[in-house]
Amino acid sequence: MANKTFLGLGVLPALILISSSTPFLYLGVRGLLTSEYLVNNSNETQGVVIEHKYRYVPDPEGGSFNYVFYDPIVEFTTHRGEEVTFIYEINVDPPIYEVGDSVEILYDPRNASQAIIRSWDRLWKQPVEYLVVGFIPFVVLIPWGIWTRKKRMKS
């Protein structure tokens, strides 16, 4: 009686492969589609970083060290002439954008306060990271499964 396998893997390793990869692949594809929608359905304009919002977060372990995060405050003018100021919450240290920097803005034409700074990190980085993590089990286990299957066939 032949042992049922998925690409030379056993049933349990195949289930582990699929169940560990699926959430990451889903989040990656969903993130790419969301970013694509945002790029295709938003208005684009230039904005200027006018100041930073500083946020102090105490050490979660109760130590004396405080974390400081910087969020740029950005001002831009919509295509209709409306002045909009928003806080771009990216929580970084040190600041990525300096006061006075010109930045490309994507904003919702129906609600201009829903805006982001257009950057690869904001739009594409996280979905790509999820896809990479989701494919790692396939990249590792499928060649291993093929190798073990060939090994079994020789014996």
C-alpha cells in the first residue's frame, strides 16, 4: 500500500507547511492589493514636513530608559485648494523626514485628512515581507520532500 504524500512530504509535514504559510501569504497578497488600490484611487500632491510630533514611551520592563518616537506633521494643499495638516504616524527614531522636507502625498479625494506619505516602506515593504515569510516553508520543505522521495525510490 502506497503512503500518501504531498511532494514527497508526509501528511503531517504538508499540513504544517500549508497551515504555517497560509496566514502570511494571505496578509501579503491582501497588503499588495490594498496598496495597489490606494495608489490607483488616491490623489497625489506635494506636501511639506512642518514639524515633528514627539512621543515618549516608558520602558516596558520598568527601567529608567524612555523610548522617543518621531512622527512627521505634514501640510499639503488638495487639488481643490483645501489646506490639510496631518500626522504621519510611523513611530521612528531617528526621524526619517526633516522639517522642511518636501514629500509626495497620497490622499483620499473624498476625505483629504486620510493621507500618507508615498514611500516604498509604507506601501510595499510589509506585504513583501509577509510573502517572503510565507514562501520560506515552501522553499525549504519542498526541495527536502523531493530529495527524500527520490531517495526512497532508489532504495
